[in-house]
Amino acid sequence: MNLHEQMQQIGKQAREAAKVLARARSNLKNEALEAIAQALEQQHEQLLAANAKDLEAGKTKGLDSALLDRLALNESRIAGMIEGLRQIIALPDPIGEISNLKYRPSGIQVGKMRVPLGVVGIIYESRPNVTADAAALCLKSGNATILRGGSEVIHSNQAIASCIQAGLTAVGLPSTAVQVIETTDRAAVGKLIRMSKYVDVIIPRGGKGLIERVTDEARVPVIKHLHGICHTYIDDKANIEKAIAVAYNAKTQRYGTCNTMETLLVAEGIAAEVLPPLAEKYQAAGVELRGCPATKALLNNIKTVTNEDWETEYLAPILSIRIVADLEAAMAHISEYSSQHTESIITEDWSSARRFLNEVDSSSVMVNASTRFADGFEYGLGAEIGISTDKIHARGPVGLEGLTSQKFIVLGDGHIRE
Amino acid sequence: MNLHEQMQQIGKQAREAAKVLARARSNLKNEALEAIAQALEQQHEQLLAANAKDLEAGKTKGLDSALLDRLALNESRIAGMIEGLRQIIALPDPIGEISNLKYRPSGIQVGKMRVPLGVVGIIYESRPNVTADAAALCLKSGNATILRGGSEVIHSNQAIASCIQAGLTAVGLPSTAVQVIETTDRAAVGKLIRMSKYVDVIIPRGGKGLIERVTDEARVPVIKHLHGICHTYIDDKANIEKAIAVAYNAKTQRYGTCNTMETLLVAEGIAAEVLPPLAEKYQAAGVELRGCPATKALLNNIKTVTNEDWETEYLAPILSIRIVADLEAAMAHISEYSSQHTESIITEDWSSARRFLNEVDSSSVMVNASTRFADGFEYGLGAEIGISTDKIHARGPVGLEGLTSQKFIVLGDGHIRE
């Protein structure tokens, strides 16, 4: 079989498995997840051995140590995967939920029923735990999955996949409900994202290069997460203590995440009061500050911010700071530079909070809270398959519900249209 | 300005206008819609004159009379457009609705706020009333619109657009909130569907050729409506009277609509009882019947159905009929041939109804009701911009809500992530 035929076969199998999954009872899906968790427990030595092969190959290829660390599995990371599966078991099943069933003047009842999307293709880089996470979320939401991981963890992914398939067959579900593409041929991705007959949505998880390639070439709808250039705006009516606590947390609680603040905007009326003590805290934590001229006039020893900084997702202990005239100017800056991921205002002023909530066009908009809260667990979604910066279908953290759709149902008793 | 620059300018203007519309109060949007309705009333003579030009050109080009009829405006069709606008005024404004605002264990409140999509591009063929309908639905849901109609009604569309722009400016909204592409250069469509910086979603309305071209070339998400190959299945536990009434209505109430039944499936246990009287009614109405061998054994003077028939949207008084063993066989036929638009089961049997509702994967699934009900007005959406056969974002009739998205909002009081 050539690559095209292989991919078509994977697609057909996924489409068939999706029909079985769509009508699988919750109990059965949960039993499959538990069986997968147990297989991961039992086969943890095989997982570590497969991962060791990948790490060895990575070292030979000269991958840097930060990347190798991301690729590595160990007992605690395997335990984390298993814990993740059990959390998904505990989530309510979204499938079949009927909402808004109402009588219409004609006498028919019309409502919506939540249904799976069908076949979800996930293309991801590096961390092998995504294999288990993504498969579990798709399984719980009644979707078949086609996974394509990075070539640098191919052995780890195959070992995890074999646990998943063992769990599926143990409860009588088709093993093709979760398929891992085994070839490392890059052309397989090109095929996958164009098989609109067999794939209902593609979720790319990875760097900007991957996501741009997928968006550009896909003929299947894409739920994408580009990047997070998140802003915090300290309004001139902010409470100083809250402002310092929240702005410090938004930058320093973790540097490498997409919901980390990259730019701090400060109203000029409060800058002299809030910036010096805040800057001291940042600098004590080793955060490099880059400021606009007005910021530099208030703070010593900081770099000058450039236009490029406003557009940069640092994912590092670096923060851009701009002093702005007022709320209007802050929202204009956000509108120009934000990646529409997450923005927060710190204020005690009712009407500024209300305007910020209504007018800022990002997937999460916050008042007096750290941008670091923008996350599926913190939002109560249970787990997330990604954070969408799209506007269509799902915005923000995408959990089980984001992997579903709603069809209309109509109940009558011989009703005809006049 | 070349075409590329023209389209970029239209895009930029739409993006700017979208910001104003997103925060426009309901009252203002309704006043604009009323002003548009009045402009259409006042300028009805100009509309008719512009339309006469299009019809004249159409005749010269040799367009057939059915098409010319679809393109034609008259007093009653203009009144219909105006009535449509007033119905949209009466609908509740979806924008700003906050749902599911709940406290999380961390102390933050998390909910969702309904927001416009931003800029909607609509590409449509023939009927000029779409210009007013589509612009009104987008305006009410806070979206800016870029409209590209068929070249055969360009004068009519421009006349309607000038009424829309008069209405917008009368209430102080930017006239660029609704823009009609004036060039008939086909390359303009290619530009529009690739301007992901300025366009958030594309809705193509028209024939299969248009929709396939748009889907294939777009770099912007598409909400598409392909075609309607709708099925009615008469179960062996059907009530004969209801079955005859519903199946007759689903085919004959209107022939040219996408929710018209194209294939009738009948359980073999009930075929001899239900098909002869039903066929008599169809034949009296002039419907040509095409049957499988088992159907032909029951009915006289009907054609033999071919595999191609199962895949054909007739939009005409033609019906394919197949006798199937049971529910399972009916659902297998639907799964193979349906366009996933609308399917209905006629049965008094609880468990068959339940299985059909759960397992049939179409945008509308019905029990004991005519497929002709699959429509935004009948469902209570007020009006529809189309019927989506996609699974992502919106399935089935797309009304105001389908033109919106939801962002997360987070309310705290100095909350930080531990």
C-alpha cells in the first residue's frame, strides 16, 4: 500500500469506529478509559524502554536538553497520564444531552441534541502524554481519533497507543477508535488534513510553524491555537495591592505557558505609585523589564521596548511595559497587538470593568484576576485539548464540549407543514 | 487601486466597522434596521428600475425563464424583504448574553459571554433579497458584512445596498458595516475567501459548484450548506394515516427546497399496506416514482431506481423509493446516501424512535414529522442565513446565534493562581 492508500484506510477505519463510539454508552467508554489506565500501569516498563530509545535517538540527533526534558517519560509522568485518564472518567458525558426542547406554534417540539463531531485528527509535537490525554478526551466525547505525533517520540507514542488499543479491545470497542499514524513521512500530515470525507476536524498542537502549515493546507476545519500575547491593564482606579499581586502572578507564576502575561499596560494616573514596587518584585524574581519612554522615566536600569516586543510571545522571564493615557488607549493597544488569547483589567471602577469585559475581543477577558487562570482545569472543564484562539466553534479552553456539536431534533405525531 | 488593494481596503473598513457594531446597543441596531426598511419602501421605484436593467441584461444573455423569475423583484417581493427586516427587529439581541457564570474553587467566577463573530463574508447567487436578509441578520448580531452577489443581479444588489447604507448612516453607524463588492471580477471572490486577517467566516449560498470552489480555496472558516438528500423512513410500526400524510407532505409541499424528501424508505412489513395508497396520492399530484425491485412488485407503472438516484437531489416532482428489511437497514441506507441534512422516521414504536434520534447523524433528525419543517422560521430562530450541513460551529438552520461566538469571562477581586 502506498501512503495515499494507507491514509485512506486509516480514515475509513476511523469513520467506521466513529459510528460505534457515537452510540457507545457512558459506562462502556469509562470502562475503556479505566482499562487504558490499567494498561499504562502494567506496561510502564515498556513505556520507559520505548521512551529511552527516543531519548537516545534525540541525543544522537543533537536535540537540546530542554527539548529532551519535554520528551522524557518517567514514573511520575506516567502516573500523571493515568491520573489524567481517571479525571476524564469522572467528568459527565456530554453526548445525548437534549436542550431547549420547546413546542412550536405548529405543534412540533424542537430541541438540540449534543453529538460527537465524528473523527478528530490531532497533530502534535514533542510531549508524549498528549497521546493519552487527547485520545481520552476524544473517546469520552464519542469521537474516533487519528493521532500524529512528532517523529522524535515515535516509539513512546506507539507504546502508549498499544496500551490504548489494549484498553479498547478489552471492553469490546474497536481498536481503530484511536489510531496512531506510524509513518514518519511528513506527507502523511498533508493527506490527513485533506481527507474531508473521513476527518471532521483537525486540532494542531505545537509551534507556530506547524499551525500555520496546517491552517494553510487543510481542507478540513481546524480548531487552532496560535499563540498567547496576553495583556494585563492596571487602570487608574486599581487597588494597588491587588494590582501588584495579580500583575506579579500573571508574569511569574509560570513563564512558558500561553496564558502568561507578556505585556503590562499601566494607566498614567497610577503608574508612579504602582510601577516602582512592582518592578522591584519582578527584578527580584529575575524578570527582565522592557519599558516605553514614560516607563523608563520611572524605573532605573530597564531596557527600551521596541515595536517588535509588543508582538512577541516571550515564554520567558521578560516583560514589556507601556504607560497609556487611559482605558481607551489600553484597549487600542490590545486591539492592535493582542493575539486575542487572554486579557485582564485591574480596576475598582464599575464602568471601566464593564467596558473592558464587553469590548475586548479575546477568548478570555478578565477583571481583577491573573491571566494564568485561562485554563481548562481552572475553568471547570475538567481537562482541555487545547486553547482555541479561533472565533468559530470554540473559543478559549476546549474541553469535552468543544469536541461535540449539536444536531436539531424534531418530535411530532404526524405533523405536516401547511 | 488594483483588485488586491480594493479588497484589502474593503476588509480593513469592515474590520473597523465591526468594532463599532460589536458594541452598538440593541436599540441602535434596531433603529438602523427600521431605517433600512423605510429606505427600501421609499426607494422601491429605484429598486424596480435597477432590477429591470438586470432582467433586460439577463434576457439578452439568454437566461432561462425560471432563473429570470428567481432574479425578479416586484412590489410583493420588496414588501417581503421589508417584512423580513421587521421580523429581525423583533428578535431578541443575542449579543452580551452571559451564561453559566459560576464560582470556581479558586474563588474566581467563570462564565461565557456571547459576542459577534466579527466580519462575515457572504457569497451568493441569484435572488437579490438575500442582500437585505443577510445584511440584516449580520447587523442584528453585531457583525460587519461583505456581500458578493451574482453578477446577473448586480444593479439590484447595488440599489438594495444603497438603501442599507442610507439606513446605517441615518442612525450614525458606519456605512462600511455592510459593503457590497461592486466588481464582477471573479478573482474578487478568491481574494475575499483568503483575507483571514479581515474576514472571520465565509458563508457561501448557492449551487454545488460555488460551494465546492469556496471550500477548496478558502483560508477563512466556511459555514457551508451543500445539498439536501433527505429521507423519510416508514417503520413497520408506523401508523398508516400519519405515514401517508407525512410522507406525502415531505415530498409535495414544495419541490425545490433543500428539506424536501428525495428518498422514501419503507419497512417491508408495512410496504404492501402503505405504498399503494401513498403512490396513488403521489401520482395524482404528478410525482414520478422510481422504485427498487420490491417496490416495483407492489406498484404499477413506475420506473426502476438506479444507484445514481440515491445520490441525487432532484428538487423536482421525482421520488426514489426503497423497501428495506428493518430500521437497521434504513439507517444503513441513510448513512451511505444522505447528505446529513434532514431525516425523519414514522413510527409508533418507542425504541425505534429513540434509536433513530440517537444514531442518525444529520443536522435535523425527526420523529413523525415532515422533513419540510427543517427551517429557521419553523424552528423559532426567526430567520436563517442558511442551513449548515457542517458539523463544526453550527449544524442545521443558522440564525442569529450561529452568527455569534462565546468568549470566556472571569471575574475576580485580586485573585491569583497558586
